[in-house]
Amino acid sequence: MRNRQRHPFHLVDPSPWPFMGSFSALTFVFGAVMYFHNYENGWFLCTFGFFFTLTVMFFWWRDVIREATFEGQHTAAVRAGIRMGMLLFITSEIMFFFAFFWAFFDSSLKPAMAIGCVWPPDGLEAPNPWGIPLLNTALLLTSGATVTWAHYAVLAGLKRDAADGLFYTILLAIAFSLLQFYEYIAAPFTISDGIYGSVFYLLTGFHGFHVLVGTCFLIVCLIRLILNHFTREHHVGLEAAIWYWHFVDIVWIFLFLWLYLWGS
């Protein structure tokens, strides 16, 4: 039968992944709540839900890649919609961090009597901003340059340069995560040490989680680049990863300037 579609949009085929994804997420959250309240088999259900969710994500994105790369379903209109969706997602992430920064400034600009009316609170040793935080800032800024190099290399059709740029970006991202892990181990305070510990670990911890997600995003893009999935005109997945990584860079700059430098 001849295709009578007269619009540039992609109407997806029936798929089990939305239902499976919602079920796996429910299983993960339900198991986590059971584990937090010390119910029997809560840890097993939480772990099962977590890996179930990862499996659904893998197969769902596999289908999206197949539709885009091999079936040619991602027309210009579809790619524009994906870009807009990614921008809206990053906007929601900005609002997410905005809430935590609000808590930080609310606590630091008018410190309560319970913490001595000073910031950082009395008796708490703030981290030195000129040590690991400064080194991590240099790593992330350098990674922003290397990922931009990779983007322009793809636009120029230079596959080897693009692969090198993504590889160096991934190495810098892994180095950042290892240094942050070491900083957590060596920190003289914990998340339970009052409002300072809470906002510090929430802000840096969620940023570190975003770094891990961005690192996985870039690794997938590097694999797809090696498999010749990207061309000069069709590389929306790489663009999304690069936008996300620049967002991670910008959030860290704010963290370094306010949380580490000014907040110490």
C-alpha cells in the first residue's frame, strides 16, 4: 500500500516501552520506600526496579536511534521538535537547581541564631575553594572546549577529530567525578551537619549526578559516531548531549563562585 502521509511529522508505531517504563519506575520507587522503612525484600525490589528501568531506557532509545538513523523518520520538522524538547528539559533542570540555590541564599544571607548568625556556621570548616574545587572548575571548562571542538568537527565532516574531542571530554568528566568523590571522602562535615551540610551536598551531589548522566550521554554519542550514525546534517543526539554538557558547565561555575568561593 502506498504511503499517503502528507505531513513531515513522525507518527510512532505502537510500543510497549511507555507502559513498561511507567511500571518499572513505580517498582523502583515502591521498592525504595520499602527499603527506607526496613521492609523485608525492599532492597531487592528497589534494585530490580532500578535495573528494570535501565533496561527499558536502553531498548526505548534503541528504537529511537533506529527510527532516526536507519528508517529516516526524523525529518527537519521532527528534529526541530526534538531540539525544542531538549531546550524545555534543560529549562526544567534550571528551575530544579534554582530551588536549591534559593535555599542556599536564604540560609546564607540571613543566617539563623541556631547557627550563630554567621555563614558558614560556627564550628564548621568550609572546604577550601582553591584546592579540588578550582581544579574541577578547570577540568569542566576544558571539557566544554573539547566538546565544542567535537561539535565543529562533526559539522566539518572530520570524524577523527570529533571522536578525539568526545574522548577527551569523557576523560575530563571521569576525572571530575573521581575528584569530587575524593572531596566527599575528605570533607570534615556530612549532609547531617545542619543547613550548611544539607545545601552543600544537595547542590554538589545533584550536580555530580548530572555529570554522570552527561558522561553516559557522551559515551553513547562517541559509540554512535564510531558507528557512523552522525552526519553533518543529522546529529541531533550529539547536539542534545553538547547542550546538556554546557548546562552542567554553567551550573558548576555558579556553584564554584557562590557555594565555594563566596560561601566559604
